[in-house]
Amino acid sequence: MSQIDINFQDAQKAFLTLKTLDKNKIAGFLEEMAKQIEAIRDDLIPSASRESHLPEGRITGELGRTLGQIRLFAQLVDEGSWVEATIDHPDPDRKPAPKPDIRRMLKALGTVVVFGASNFPLAFSTAGGDTVSALAAGCPVIYKAHPAHPETSRMVAEAIKNAVRISGLPKGTFQHVEGGIDTGQEMVAHPLAKAVAFTGSFRGGKALFDTCNARENPIPVFAEMGSVNPIFVLEGYLSKQIESAAAAYASSLSLGVGQFCTNPGLIFIPKSHEEAFSAAVVDSLKEVAGAPMLHEGICHTYYQALEALSQSKKLTWLLDSEETDVLTGNVALAKVKASDWLSDEAFQEEVFGPFGIIVVYEQEDQLQALVENLKGQLTCTIWAEEEELKNRTALLHLLEEKCGRLLFKGVPTGVEVGHAMQHGGPFPATTDSRSTSVGTYAIKRFARPVAYQDMPESIWPDALKEGNPMGILRKVDGAWVSY
Amino acid sequence: MSQIDINFQDAQKAFLTLKTLDKNKIAGFLEEMAKQIEAIRDDLIPSASRESHLPEGRITGELGRTLGQIRLFAQLVDEGSWVEATIDHPDPDRKPAPKPDIRRMLKALGTVVVFGASNFPLAFSTAGGDTVSALAAGCPVIYKAHPAHPETSRMVAEAIKNAVRISGLPKGTFQHVEGGIDTGQEMVAHPLAKAVAFTGSFRGGKALFDTCNARENPIPVFAEMGSVNPIFVLEGYLSKQIESAAAAYASSLSLGVGQFCTNPGLIFIPKSHEEAFSAAVVDSLKEVAGAPMLHEGICHTYYQALEALSQSKKLTWLLDSEETDVLTGNVALAKVKASDWLSDEAFQEEVFGPFGIIVVYEQEDQLQALVENLKGQLTCTIWAEEEELKNRTALLHLLEEKCGRLLFKGVPTGVEVGHAMQHGGPFPATTDSRSTSVGTYAIKRFARPVAYQDMPESIWPDALKEGNPMGILRKVDGAWVSY
């Protein structure tokens, strides 16, 4: 029996125990997890900062977000309505056949394999949104540590294990595995794995997706693989605020050395204002000092991608990024005519780092074709005056076809953790556009409905009992009620 | 441009129009569809009966179910809460950054390709649950007619097209395509296809699943591929009602010539009562006359499967089915020791037709291992006295891991159409255990969430407006409210 096999056996044992626990126990465990992680913050912040090269201020913010989302899931579980309890009462007198009693609710899928991301050593890693939403659903998690921040990952894993122990949950509830790509592949191929969550590169996510679909029993893979998050700017809007628009773009593009999956790698600008806008963006970006990227591999890939793009005669470089050392990401900016952008898919491939392309369009009636040719995105943003949108219903409908989140103001970086957030989008942004990896709906990825027909009252789960002892929202005989 | 390409272009045009319609328009169209189909019932019933060889009484029942489910989806759409409208209000004063306004709802996926089933020429075919739930979500449907009932399919398609015309919807809302396997593959490979729904064989469903995962942009496939729907019978229960249990089993097994995806192909019986039970089942089944199957291909496959099983020395045949002609399905029954059943996966492969295997177990502590070795099922059934279940929590938990619907009384055949129904289960029963193909939750397969950030009030969709003009259930700042 391999170590991975032992991990899965332990997780399966834990799963069968987790199924017997009531919601308060799971919610309490999540609260305890937040507490344990908070208790090590003075060691955690310098560690995560050192390993990721992200400044302590940024890591401090990320820790707050991580704790906030753990507590948000604790509340969600404690409230309890997420299980979609649905009851259709029986009718023994119905003709031609009696109507049975059917009660349905969501149940945890089983062991989930989670892969963390290098760009969020806390919020999308060991105790990140994927781990927490899976645990909240009642699934054991086997977490594959990201090799870019091993110490940080171990520290968080210990905190989670402390919470598991203090809460009296089985040891197999959370397990931390270190290893390379082969280990990850062995994990997702294991017969007891029931779902996979991943945040990272297209190549990495697609490889997991292919492995899991080729299994004897295919399992869902929720891979968030990033995108170029285009911003479409209309003329009326731009003419009124060219400076602030340029500053906002430059700031979002270079935030965190451009290492966000929501980094706006493309911006579509009308020709009429392009020169002034470009000049203003360049001015802003010139002020941005190069900064260390997450690791040398990412930095190397960044410059390789720029080098490849520099072969294209269609791009005009407004800011040429120089590779000053093996870790520093320097901003880069290019522009391209809309007709040329359409001719080469390379111009919409994600370049992970502080690089953007300004796409210059002639007239607004070009936008429809540009959006039609856009691949699936996590976000699309439109900057327009309200009255400019009134006759643009078709464009807005097309834009929402291409993304999971559509912004009208602001920038796509900075993903709010809440109930309404959708962080997911059509392929290749993710492998399942019907799911989100941020926000409370993320829990739904790790559960499936089970219907009980004519189940004896004495074994009804609390969520499905008459009288609704949990006080949750339920669909009873077709009506949503909480009594 | 191929004909299929033209179909998808038309569907896409229709999709962009459907997106602009309010819910009443879609609900009205579904009502009209039911009306148009009802109007041709006197022609439809004999046609479906003639093509499927199912008796008119059965087809009459199926028509009622078909109309009922269309109207149920009309109500669901009219009520409107299925879109999961979720609003997180902004907070401009939040530190360090203002909190944006985020509004999320489910939006239709786009064009759905639906494949009908031969065993339900109405309820799982042209205007069946897949077509209707996709249309209800606002998705255009391109329907691939089942070659086993072409006339019936054309008649229903005409009725749907009448409803489309009368309701003023675009022509591309529903399209009917006839062809072979190649046509089906071309359809699901089309770039504009956004999801696939299928009911049929494992081979057929798995082939579609593989094609869609290998696309440049993979799309979800909701394939319901059937199962053997085991019944587990405990000793206390059986000792009290051996005759009625045997009669119920025999009746469910032979219903509709065994041509249901919920046909109970396996029944687990304690050794203590096996002989009496088997004798009673045989007595009941002897009364069942052979009846025509759906088509010669299915009949041929049925006898081939029995022939293959008859090579096994582990099976004892209680009723040997003879191939009397190319269409008649005659019942067959075999038994096997539990330990032998465990040794050969062939004993849990679906045999489509009136064939069952009685698995004889020695003691109840064997059941855990038997269930552990069970593949994913649409349904599992346990027949037990209520007090026999009290110490069987682990067994019940394991059983629910294996299926989408767990029954405590009655038989798995006869799938109730309602809100709480779950018709789906772990692979290989379906390709997505998180979905159902029967009941109102089926609509969720064909929609995905979109979040709007800081969208101007003047373009808020009705579902997301302040004041809740649609009066639907919404999650607002974390609380479920309908005001």
C-alpha cells in the first residue's frame, strides 16, 4: 500500500465519521481552524512573505481575507440552508398509483484533492477557499502543498490539524501531502478521490482535467486556470476621465507584480483617444519599480512569453521590459490594432506578470466582433457612461457569455469574498463555468443530491424532518419555506 | 456551411433573443407547448405505441407525465426563484477598500444538444425532461431524434414548433435533427454547443462524454446511462412478507418488459429465506407472458447478454429465457452466491430487459462488503423493518454513497416527477452525479452563475432589482428573503 493509498484510506474513514456529525460540529471546527491560524499569525506572515516575495502588508491583508472566508463558511454551515432540503409529501390516495414520500438534500461527495496556488500562499492555498469549502461541505481534504511555499504550507497544515484534534474530528479530515507533479497525478487518479480543486496554470489544470476524465470513474475537476480579463472602454467614458482611467488601469495591471488571475492583460481603447491614454498609462507604469516575482520559474516564464510576443510585427511596444535579474518582474506594455488582434490568438493568451496589451479599435461597431472572438474569461469589464450602455444590450449579452463576472466600474483585481461573488468562467478560464471558487456558492461543488423515498421517520436527517428543527430554508411541496 | 452548422447558427441567434425575454414569455411558451402536444394526443398515442411496441395504456400514462412535467417547468419558470438571485450590497465607506455592489444570478448556458431515449418515446424524448428543462432555462435545443420512433418524434417536434411560432419565439428555439451516430457526434463537437443531455446506454453516453471532454472547449455532458438498481432485503422484513416481497420484485422486474433504467436487476436475499423467495418469484414470473421489446436491436442485445452470462458456472438459472422470435422479450432469472457475485463484475452489468439476479448472502455482516463493491447506481433500495435499520447507520451511509435515490419501501421503477426527485447517481449511472434528469432541479444543469459588479441601476435585470419586483426568493446580504 503506497503512502497516497494510506492517505485515501484514512480520508475515507474520516468521511464516514463526518457524515454522522451535525452541522454545529463542522461549523465549530471551522471556527477553531480560523482561531488556530490566527494564533500563528506572527510566524505565518513573515514566512509567507519570505517564501512568496510578496510584501508583509499584502500578506497581512491576505491573512485577513483567509480568516474571513473560513468564518464565512462556518456561518454558512451553521445556518444550514445550503443543503437545499426539499420535501415532496406523499399522497396515499393518488390515482392510479399512490404518491411516495420523497425527501432530498445535498450530501458531501467524499474525499477532495486540493491543489494550492503560488500567488496566494494563504487565501488560495492550504487553508484557502477550496480547502475550506470542501471541509464545510463535509468532505475530507487531501491537500497537495505548493512547492513555492513549503514552510508556510506546513505551518498552516499544523494549525488545521490542531483544529481537527481539538474539535475531536478524525485525523483523516485533513491531510497534507508534499511532492511533485507525479504525486499530484497519483492523488487525482486514486479510486477514492471524489473531486479535485485546483488554481493555477492552464497547462496544470488541463492535465488534471484530462486525467480525471480518463479515470475508470471520472470525477469533477474544478480548475481555475486564469484569463486575460479584458477591459472594454467606450469613447464617451474615456473622453471624460482619460487620466484617471489610465491610472486605474496601470495600477491594476501592476498590482502584486501582475500575478493575479484577474490581472487585466487586455484593454480595448477607441482610436480617438488612444494616444493620450497610452501616454498616460506609460507615465504611470514608469513609476512602478520592478519587484520580485513569486519564484524564478514564474519570472523566467514571464520573460519567455514577452520574448515570444516580441517576434510579432503586429505589436508596438510602449514599454519594453528588461530582464534585470532572475526574480524581478518589470512592467511591459504593447499595443495592437484591433484587426491585427483578431488575427492572432497569441494576443489573448495569459502572460502571468505585469504585462498588458492595449487593443486599439476604430469604431464601436467593431466591439461585437472583438467580443465574439474572445475566449472564456474570469471577468470582463466595461467602462462606459450609463447612457452609452442603453443601446448596447446585445454587446452586454455577448460580454456576459464570455465571463463569470462582468464589471462596470473599477478593476477586476480584488475579488470580493461574499455570497454573490462568481469567480469562475467559461473554458479556458475554468473547467466548469457552472462553479465558483470564491464565495459561499463554492460549497456546492463538493456535494450532490440524494433523494430518500419513503424513509422511516425515525431515521430522517434533521434537515428533512417534519417541523424543520434546524429552522432552515426548505422547498416543501414546491414552496420555499423556513418553518 | 453544413446543415448542422446552420442549425447551430440559428440556435445561437435564437439564444440571444431568448436572453431578452422575460420569464412569463418562456413560461407561456411551455404552457403552449403542452397544449399543442395535448392537441395531437389521438394521433400521438397510437404512433408512439406502434413504434415502441409499448401498449397504448402505458403510452397514455407517459403522455400524461410528459404534459405534467412541461407544466411543472412552466410553473417553476413563472415563479422565478430558480435563478438563485443573490445580492451583496455595497459599502463605500469600508476600509481599506470600498465594498462594491455585486449581484449574481443564473443565466442560460446556450444551445443544448438533447438525445432522446427509445424506452420513453415521449417523456424522455422530443419533448421530454431534458428538452423541457433546457428550454425552461432559456437555452435553445437542438434535438437528435431517436431512430426507434421517427414518426412520433416528428409529430412532437411539429407541436413544439407550433408553440414556438404561436408564442412568437425565434425559429431556432427548437430544432429537430434526424441522423445516425455520426450526426450526433458532429452535433456535440460543434463549437456553439454548450451542453449535452442524453439518456441511453453506457456505451452511447460514454462516447459523447469523451468527445465533449476532448473538444477545444470542453462542455458538460449529462448522460444518464442506467444501472442495475439493487434491492437489499433484510431477514426480519423478508420473514414477515415473503410472498408480497416476491410479487413486488417480479412485477417491477418485468414491468415494461424490463426496459427501464430503474429496473431492479439485482436483489440481495438472506440464505435463510432464499429458497422460498426464489420459488415465489419464479411462480410470479411464470405468469408473465413474453412481450415485444422496443426494437429488434434491443431484443438481440438482451439475448446476447443472457447468452454471455450463461457461460458462467457461478450462476444457477431459475428461469431460462428462450428467444422465441426477433422481438419478444421473455423473462429470465438466475441466482448466485454473494461470494461468487463479488468475484465477477459481469454480474453487475446492466442487462436491458426483464432479467434479474438473486444474490444469496449468508449473514447480514456481509452486506457492507457487498455494497462497497457496488458500482454507482441510479437507485438503491433497502427492504427492512424499521427496527432493523436502527443499528445499520454505517450500511445506510454506504448505500447512499452508491446512488442518487435510496428507497425504503416499494420498487425503483416509477420515477416520480417533482421537486425532490433525484434521478442521477455516481458514475457509471450518470456522468455527473451532481445533476438530475428528472424533477425541477434538472433546470440547474443548463445555467451558470454570472455576477455583475457595480452594474448601473438602469440595466439591472428584474431578478436583481432593488424592491424585488419579481417577488422571488433571493439571498440578500447573506439572508434568504422574498421581499
